Amino acid sequence: MGTNDDDEVVIDLLDMLAYFFQKWKYLLAGLVFGVLLIGCPLTYRQYRQIQSKYADTTLDAIQEDMTKGEIETVNQLYNRYKTFRKRITNNQYYMDHSILMNMDPNNVSNYYVSYVFEADQRTAVDYFNDFSLNLDDYKDIALILGNEADPRFAYEVLSIRCTAAADDKIIDADMPDKIIVNGDISNKYRGLVKLRIKASNREQCEKIAGIVDKALSKAVTELTDIGVTVKLTQSGVNYTESVDTGLVEQQQSRMAMGSELVASYNAFEKDNKSSLNSQEQKLFEYMIHHDDFVTQRPSWKKYVVVGGFAGAFAVAVVLCLMYLFAGDFKTVEDVSRFTGIKLVGCIYKKEKPFKGLDKLFLGIAKSIKLRGHAEQQDEEAAAVTVTRITEYCKQKNIDHIFIARDDSSDYAKTITDQMVNDLKTQISGVEAGDPLKSPEDLKKLHSSDMVVRMITLDKARKLALKELQEMCGEVSIPIFGDVVIINS
């Protein structure tokens, strides 16, 4: 806002944002109160509505005028309904989450890996015959397949088979602990472990093969740890791409099954539900919807978000109004924009480092407040400011200056006293005071050659600053510049 235009109001969004960050605890409190005062009551109301609609008292009222035969008829019909519903739901779930059901059959990558193993005990054969991946392996495979693949269906993309047989063997009398085959020391059992992987591309196949390879290596280590001599060697890799007609048939079969289930249910509903009288239909509908109630829960997450947002928004509106009508300065840029006078110093209060969330929010607010101005604290900034004023006075042969105080905070008063004392050692005539409050200070202002104003952010009033500027203009005393004090 320019000092020469009372009606013009400039809203700087960055200044307002800094103010909001500075008041972040109020926003957090608004969010919490919004959850407590809005979110919780809405959640409780929905919970009561659900309970009252499907309470046991409602069921008793429906059954009160029904015979046992009518109730039994509805129960039998309801049990058949549940069977249909479960089969339809399970089939649809499989269609939605199965990896094969969602794979493009026209672009299938097939990856084959063969391993040869040799072992001296039957234990190895049994181990590889029963070999399977663990849940973590299937989770890793699901991540490779992407598209939020369900790990429970990851088994569909790979097949692990083991075939094994015992070698012909003789025992050497001199080496009874060794097994001899054709004169050479040999293992007793040999076999093949065959891996087949089906995926959308070669990269997926190779990554899945890597997971299986690690699992097989771990199996060899476990067998070795229990005293089984076993050797596992990869013997071959083959990769193909094809149109999988078998997968097409499998997908079509599942879709046909779903259609048949829905058609069967529709026929069941048409043939049986229409035969019920009004009271039986009412009970049947209650039992169906009561199932939904068992799994239905209040939408507490939605109401928490709504309540929190409403509370934070209400506080934000209040803060916005406080910012607009506060009448003080929020940032260094705000001071420069309002006064149009150069800034000769910016003094930031030395304080303990911010911690926790204060470090984030107040740190951002501080950066916006300074906005490009060098951050100098306490004595250092005050000394630099005194030097600038002193050098200017020497160049212009100014002997009398007036420091317009702003004692709206203890820190501002301390800094001003320090600067006045330092200036008095360099300049013969230095006076300080508040001419808006004291006639004596006003006389000191009139007798000076130059004015320096002290302005405290979040404290100094714009109207007071404008009035002081008008006082200086009345007696043609120049304002050298402003010194901004940031108290927090």
C-alpha cells in the first residue's frame, strides 16, 4: 500500500503465506477441532443410522406376524441366494485379480529354464519334488508384474516341476562311503528341475527367473546344512513369444462361467422371489441388506477429512481477515512497498534454532519475511547499520539526526538504545524518541537534519508510520531510511 493512496490495498500472497506459516499451530488446532466437532458427530450419526436400520428389533417386528412355515421358506430361499452370491462374487474376484485373466493372450512371453541336480540321498529328490516359493517371493513377483498384481495369484505365471531317478551304482569295498559309477565317484541320484514362466515381456520373465534361481540356491544351502551332498547346475534357457490359444480358452471359459452364474441367479430370483407374499419379501430383503450391514462400516475416513478440512478452512478465513485488517507489517518487502523509502538495515533477533515442525513452518516464514535480504543478527547487523548512517552523515556534513523509536517490543527497545549509543560516539547530535507520543520528542525531530525510522515487524502500525512521514514532510526534514527489526 503506497503512503499517498489511502484507498489502495495490495495483497501480496507470499506475505500472506508467511503469515499462515507463522500461525501454523492455529491451523493445526482448527483441523483437530474440526475433526472433533464435525467429523466425529457425522461418523456417529451414520453409525446410528446403520444400526437402527438393521437392528434385531427391526427383524423381530418383521417376523412378528409371520408363521414358522413362512419364515422357513424365506430362510431356504435366502440360503440359496447366499450360495449364488458367493459363487458370483468369487468368480468376479478371480476375473478382476487373476494375473492370467488380465494378460493379453496375443502377446505372451514364455521363458523356460532347466536345472540338473545330483545328490547322494533321496532327501534331495523329495525336497525338489515338493519345492515351492515362499510368500515373500510371490510378493516380489507381483511387484515385477505391476498393475497392482495380487501376490496370491502370482503362482499362475510359473510352473516348477522335478523329475529324478537313481543311477546304477556299485560300492567299492575299499571306499564303502563312496558310490562308484563306471569306476568314477558319483552321486546317487540325478534329476531335472524345470521352470516355466509366462509373462507379458522378456524382462519380466528374466526377473522372475532370477527370484526362482535364488530360491533354488537357498534350497541347496539348506540341504547341505543337513548333510546332503547336492549339486545344482543350470543346463538350458529358452525364450519364445506366442499367441496363447490355451489362455484365450481359459479366459473365455471363466467369462462364460460368470455369465451362466448371473443367468442362473436371475432365473432363480424370477421363479422364487415372485412367489413370496409381501411379508416374506420384506423379510427376504431385510436379510439380504443385513449382510451388507455386517460388512458395512461408517465412512469415518471421509468424515475425518471433511471435518479437518472444514476446521482448518475456518481458521484460515479468520487468519486471512486478521492479516488484511491488522494494519501492521508482516515482511520486510511489505515495509519497502508501503514506505517507498530505502532500507538501511534489517536486524533479526538471535534465537535458539527451531525444532520439530517449527523448524519447517517457521523456517519457511522466516525465509519469506527476509525475501532476499541478508540475514544479520543482533550486534553485527546493528553495527553495519550504524556505519552506513555515520558514513552518510559525514559525506553530507549532517550533525544532528533523529532516531524515530519503535519500542513496541523489549527487543526493539534494546536494539534502538544500542544503536543510539553507538551513533553518539560518531555524530555530535543524536536524539531519539517517539514524536507521535511526546511533544518534547517532536521538538527534537524538528531540530534535526535527518530522520532514521525504526520499524518492528508484526508490531509497527502503518497509520503511525504514515503520520510520522507527514510530520517530516511538514518541516522538510528528509528521512534517510528505515531499519527493520524482526522480533520473531
